[in-house]
Amino acid sequence: MEITKSSYVVTIDGPAGAGKSSVAKRVAQELGIKYLDTGAIYRAIALILAKSEIKPDAEEFLREALSEIKIELKDKSVLVNDFDVSSEIRTPEVDELASIYSAVPAVREALLGLQKEQENYGSLVAEGRDVGSVVFPEAKVKFFLTASPEARAKRRYLERIAKGKEADYDEILNSIKQRDINDSTRELAPLSVPDGAIYLDTSDMTETQAVNFIVDRVNEALSK
Ligand code: DC
């Protein structure tokens, strides 16, 4: 007897600030499935490692610390050792820290299992940098969402202003460019378009257009 799996995974990879998070959340909502923000996991780990003053190149200390850190993903929050870090991980400092620590092999290895495991709890939209290539290579549909650095910097800038936070466009643009270089030139799991992924440049698209495009492609794939 053939066993058919009714749950499925949709992956959305892409560079910083391409609008992946907002798009992925809405896609998950429209499809009525879970949303997995893998960047939040990397951010949480980077925050705790930096707070513990464990340097990215201190491999032995890193491995030991990673084996002791407990990360839990709740519906809308990330807990590290039972402590909710959801808002603390959304700062420019943690942007940088996550970019640095996520390039460390021991960190990626430690977080792989936690990410893969999420598939056991039902269908999901996973968003990150390597979810279509490394974490869920068998995903039902894969997307690579991107936009020009300027379009991404403008969105980040407007997002921060809307939240009443301070923002400097040039600083954001430089930081995005630097993170692109870090994320795409690192040795392990560099940012790349996964095999079989649908490439979507959203520079001139609204968020709703991107969401509708993705939902349509997923529905098409599901109906085959
Ligand atoms: O998407 P984000 O900005 O929240 O991601 C934070 C950092 O984590 C970013 O520098 C890239 C890294 N990351 C990664 O290496 N692999 C993932 N699957 C998700 C995020």
C-alpha cells in the first residue's frame, strides 16, 4: 500500500529585507498552515551566545553552550531557556550578530534538527536562507524572493519609522549590502537559489501581489 503524506512544506528563501517574513506569514495564513521563521531561531541563538560572551570562533565553548541552550518555538514567540526573546531579537545589533553566528558550522548543525522537526507538526511555510536547499530539500514548492538592495533598504526604513523607531536610510542600505555579502559568501549554506525554486523579484511588486503569486503557485502544485 502506498502511504501518501497529506502535509506539505512550502519554502521561501531570500536575502535580508526582501519582505519574506511578511509575505510568508500571509501566505501561511491564506493556506491555513503554520509559519516557520528560521531567522528568528538564528537570531535567538546569536543573542544568547553573544550575551554569554562566547565568541563565534570559540568552537569548543560554542558546542558546549549549544548543547545546553533550549529553544522553543511558540505560535508567535521564541523562547530561549524559557525566556521570551521575541522583541529583543529584532534590533540592528542582533541583525549583525545573527549574520555572524549563523556562518558558524556548529551553530547551523545544532539548529538543523530543530528546524526539520517542525515538519512533524503539520504543513508549514518555512522562511529563511537555506530552507529550500538544506532544511527541506523535498519541499512541495520552493520560492526565492528577492528585491534590489535599495528597494529592501527603503522597506526596512519605512518599517522602522512606522514603528516609531529611529532610522537612517544610508546606514540601513550599507548594513543590507554587508549582510548580503556575509550571507552569500560564507562557506556553509551560502544564500543561493535552491534547485527547482521559483524566482520572484519583488522590487516593483506590492506585498499583496507577491502573496497572491505564491498562493496561486502552491494551489496549482497541490492540485496536480
Ligand atoms: O531573516 P533574518 O534577517 O531574521 O535572519 C537573521 C540571520 O540569520 C541572517 O543573517 C541570516 C541567518 N539565517 C540563516 O543563515 N539561515 C536561515 N535559514 C535563516 C536565517
